[in-house]
Amino acid sequence: MLGTYFIIILVLVGIAFIGLGITTFFSKKKKFPNTHIGKSEAMRERGISCAATTDRKERESYKPIEIGKDEE
């Protein structure tokens, strides 16, 4: 009984994946959506960038604090 439910659920999930990807996979005009934050127009308008870009910008402007100088 449990095996029957598993097979039914597996078939339904498979049909759902095929249904969601049918226009993307079988249409020559469609492309996968670009989900990268840096390429999104709305994110750029808000000034939001991806973590790698933010990290690179912060490393470029990093100025270490000099500790340990003897002031005598």
C-alpha cells in the first residue's frame, strides 16, 4: 500500500516538472530565466548586488588599523 502511494506521488511530481519546464525545454525562443542578482534590472535600481560583488568592493576599500605602535 505504501509503495503504491510512493509511485503515484513520484508520477505526479514528474508530471509537474515536465509541465513547468515544457515551454523552456521545447521552445526555441525561450531561455532559462536569469536569477543572478547582479543581472536583475530591479535589483540594480535598488543598489543591491550579489554577495561576491559586495565582498570585492569592501576588500578594495579596506584600510587596516595599525595597532601596536609605541607612542613614547
